[in-house]
Amino acid sequence: KHFSISVIAGDGIGPEVMREGLKVVEAAEKLHGGVRFSYESYDWGCDYYLQNGMMMPKDGLDQIRDCDVILFGAVGAPEVPDHVSVWELILPIRRTFQQYVNLRPVKLLKGLESPLRHKTHDDLDFLVVRENTEGEYSNIGGRLHEGTPYELAIQNNVFTKFGTKRILEYAYTLAKKKQKKNMTIATKSNAINFAMPFWDEIAKEIAGHHPEIETNIYHIDALAAYFISKPEEFDIVVGSNLFGDILTDLGAAIVGGLGIAPSGNINPDFHYPSMFEPIHGSAPDIAGKGIANPIGQIWSVAMMMDHLGFTGLGELIIQSIEEVLQEGLVRTPDLGGDSSTVEVGDAIVHKFKQL
Amino acid sequence: KHFSISVIAGDGIGPEVMREGLKVVEAAEKLHGGVRFSYESYDWGCDYYLQNGMMMPKDGLDQIRDCDVILFGAVGAPEVPDHVSVWELILPIRRTFQQYVNLRPVKLLKGLESPLRHKTHDDLDFLVVRENTEGEYSNIGGRLHEGTPYELAIQNNVFTKFGTKRILEYAYTLAKKKQKKNMTIATKSNAINFAMPFWDEIAKEIAGHHPEIETNIYHIDALAAYFISKPEEFDIVVGSNLFGDILTDLGAAIVGGLGIAPSGNINPDFHYPSMFEPIHGSAPDIAGKGIANPIGQIWSVAMMMDHLGFTGLGELIIQSIEEVLQEGLVRTPDLGGDSSTVEVGDAIVHKFKQL
Ligand SMILES: CC(C)[C@H](C(=O)O)[C@@H](O)C(=O)O
Ligand SMILES: CC(C)[C@H](C(=O)O)[C@@H](O)C(=O)O
């Protein structure tokens, strides 16, 4: 089997961690005789913007539309307003290719310690399913009375039945397939009194179709607190675009930091390419120093393998990461070590080849 | 001096913790010869709603408009949709009385341990200043195509220059007064691309007037993660209504849980009464059991004393809470003990009288 990957390394530490991710892709090919990956790299991002006045070419989305998957690094640079950089690159990709599921494991890898004093590996292993195309990230809004003391800005949260239903249904399907026993749904229906009761209504309807799965609906504020006090109670957590975004950075923080967390932007019906990216940003403060943690990117490659049907390869990659972490010798500074991005990547690839 | 307090104990555990809060008010009066408190109790809330079809009387706000301060317990019951219960009681109070500042300390009390493995008391002591009248809690929105597959719900985030400026200015004034050295501002301007760049613009303008204070603007997702990884870097954190809401429950979680965290809904110019309430909810699951932690309510009384100019009394109340916690004998179950709400209240009052 042959798969084509569109590689968008992007800005800041994006290219640095992407290099390590691609080493793992190549190693996977060698390990698994039956699979071939080809890739095309796209130099889109903030540098491209500074030269061309746009984050990608006008026909950018068409250029990558027919690939099998997209590997993404990170986007954002101090010189470009960040609503421009994301709304002209990553968010159009998510929306145009109907990557309506943003899948983010919150799992404490072997070899890492949680910053939560009383929580162990058994307590920290769940999945966040985030809506990825609508809601709070609407791109709809504007200003009035600009330049006066009466100026105001409005932005619409837009929740459709279509969009809300499909993400909740996906979450329940996943729960059944993986035999997860409970579902946690984020809301804020008390205060966000038009959009969120709508979300809850649909949630309750779909929960009703799955009586075998215990469902809890929590307000986002309390839920954020529960990520600290009782993460062991979660199996699958589903939330809107913004709530899922906040919960997954928080989730990353409780299992070892932003540097390790991966994500999949999934188009479940495979009509369009899905996209895999670490959840961290472009981290301009450490870009160019060669010390960014490549684990988030490499774990994202593992999720990509999963998505393409090579679950075994995905597992081996994670096992390689865990063994390197357990040995504890090669770590980037964010994990308390003094190794470089390349050294960590090499160590993981080395393990991977041996497994 | 004489002060009138409107007491709205509300629902669930509200009345249980309020009783303990009022004991502390009475004790304060005895301790401090020069101050008198009178109070009027209002039975508003979900029971009132179930009898009268509204959360408070039509002229409710007028009934309390002239008091000096409001002490609030909690609102919400399973029988009443929670957007009804909050939008007919607590949120109209916050908005009508221009309590535009929601002030929430995140401080690890002596005698408590943080769930964060590597963080000590020195690391956990900052203030969250939350916008409390607009933004994501707009009460503006609606639905279209109800009952069809094309149904959608829209809710507006509404940020005014007036509202945004005043909360940021308040935060900086506080920073200068308390000689705090840095300001952290929550945003999500990359994704929420109309409302949040507006917020940032105003933030940068006001930050510009305070060059002596270091300002950092972080995206809410990263900021939530930093609450776990580097809480010691914060002095004052300011955020929108929703972001402040999420951050403060998270803040409560890292310093010992929702049961202890207090808040002040402040009208800084004293044109209207300010309101003090624990940040926890009505907790229907434990209501009636007499085991709710009254510390959030009692600490809110301390904030009320502060607000009325009796800083000394406020400090003594906090000291009393801390001494009881340090002795470790009398604690409610959420803090690992088996004492009742009343026992904890009594222990704190007892200490308070001895100091
Ligand atoms: C009851 C609810 C509307 C409220 C809020 O979100 O403001 C509560 O969570 C709080 O933080 O005081
Ligand atoms: C870059 C930004 C728009 C993005 C988001 O908020 O979705 C990022 O934080 C993420 O979580 O993937």
C-alpha cells in the first residue's frame, strides 16, 4: 500500500520537530515491508506570508486535497497577527476538509510523572473528542463605532444541529468500539444560555441512544477543576471547539506538558485527508535552539499510522517513546533533560527499529 | 459604623454554608466594638421559583438596591433549568449593580497541600480579576429552523470598549496598589478573531500606561496549562467573563478544591452594593447532608470585611481558617476529614474569638 503525505512544517519549532517526525515515518516504512509513504512538503506559514501576503497560495487547499493525510507542525510568528496566521492556514484546513473531530489522548506515558501529586498512570488515560469546525471558532463577527468610546466587538458562537450531532455521535461510537464505560460532556448552559442549552439538548438525545454508557454533563469550569481532582473518572470527554481546546492543553499539562501531546484532526469518512499535529504551538521563544521536544510530533505520527490502519505501527512508536522516557537519559529541557530535539528523535527511531 | 447586609442563601448547600458565614459576621461584630451589621434574608432561589414561577420577586433588585453589601450562597437545583436559575438571579445582580469586577484569590492556605506535586505555598498566591458583566455571558442569541435537521443556535460574545477598559484598568490599579510585579492577560485572539483581538488592543493600550508592570498576554488554552506548570509566575491574572470563570475553578482546584475558594463581585465605585459568594455551586449531591465545606463562604465574608474597610478583620478571619486547617482536626470530607459543616464553622469562629 502506498500513502501520500502532505507535510506542512510551518513556523518556529514546527520544522524542527517535523524533521524528527519524518524520520519515524521513514523508519516505519523500513520496518513494515508492505507500506510506502511519499511526501510533498509545503513551505506555507508566516515566512510565506511575509513574502507573499498570504499564508498559503490561493489554490493551496486544492494542492493538498487529494493526498491521504496531512502532517502539520505548528503555526504562528510574532510578525504576523495570529488571527491571520491561523485563519488563513490551519483553520481553513480543518474546516474545508471536514476534519470535524479533533482527537486528543490524555495519557501519562511510562517514564513520565504527572505533576499531580496523587495521580498515577492508571489515573491518567482518557480521550478528549473536540468539535473542530464550528462553535466558538465561527469567523463571524465585527465591530461597531470604531475609534469612539462606544466601540464594541461582537463574535458569534454558531452551533448547528448537524455539527453538534456528528461530533457527539462520533464520541459515542468511539466509546462503544473501545469499550469505554463513560462519557463526559462539557457544557456551560447556565451562563451561555442560547448556544449551550442547544448543545445539551442534542447531547441528551444522543446519550439516550446509548443507555449502556454512563453520561455526565459538567460545566466547563467545574470540569477543568475535575481534570485536577479526579482525572481517573474520565474515559471519553467531548466538548465544543473552544472547550475542547482549553481542556486538551490542560490535559497535556497534567501528563507531562505541552511538548508531548499529539492530536488528530479527523475526517471520519475519509472523503478528505485527515491531519495530524502536535498540540503545542510554534514556540518562538525556543525556535532555532534545537531544544524543542519532538515527542508531540512523533506521537502524532503514531496517531496517523493508527488512522491509516496500521495500529501495530502506532503502538510500536508509542512503545519506543515510552522506552526512551523510561531510560531517562535522552530528554529535552522541558522534561528536565539537556538533550536536543535531534537526539530525542534519534533515540526514539533507534528504539523503534529494534522493537 | 453600621452596615446592612442582604443575605441570599439560595439553593442546595447555600443555606448550610451561609449559616456558618453569618456566625463569623456576628463574631466580627463582637470583636470589633465600632461596627454593627444588620441583615435581611431573602428566600430567593429555586424553591421560590417552583412556587412562584420566578427566581425572585419582580421588584427583587429594588428591594436590595440600597443595602451595603450582599452575601450570596449558591444557586441551582435539578428541577430548574440552570440557564433560568442563573439568568434570573445571580447574573442580573452582577449586571444591574455594575459589579464588573469578579475578584478571586488563588492562594494556598496554610495547613493545606496543593495537588500539584512540586508547588508550595510560595508558588500559589495570586489574584484573578474576572470581567463580570459582558463578553461571553451576553444573554443575546437565539435559534433558527427549530425542529429541523438544519436547526442552529447562535450566541453573541459582546465586548464593549467601556466594559473591557474598566476591567483592565481595575486590574492595573490593583497591581500598583498591591505592588504586584506582573500582569497576565488571557486571550484567544488567534481563533476568536473578532472579539479577542479587540480585547487585546485595549489590553495593550492600557498596559502601555503601566510600563513598570510586566505584562504577558497568553492564549487561554496555554494559560490553563501554565496554571499547572508555573503558577508561581502569576501575580494578577485578568480575563473575560468565561475565561475568568474557567481559570478560577481551575485555580481553586490547585489550592485545595472548590469548597474553599471565595469571590467578590465588586462595584468599585460603591454606587451599588457589592456581593460576596463562594465560587462553588449548590452541590445538590451533598445538600442536606451537613458536610459541605463552609470555608469558601467564610473566606467570602473575609473579603466582604476587606471591601468595607475592615482589612484587619478580614485578615483575622483568614488566620482563623488557616489555624483550624493547620491543626487538621476539624475538616469536611472534601478535605479528607469527617467533620460537619457546623463543626468546621464553629471551630473557625472559636479561633477567631481567641485571636
Ligand atoms: C452560576 C454560574 C453562572 C457562575 C458563573 O459562571 O459565573 C459560577 O460558575 C461562578 O463562577 O460564579
Ligand atoms: C492555533 C490555534 C487556533 C489552535 C486552536 O485553538 O485550535 C491550537 O491552540 C490548537 O489547539 O490546535
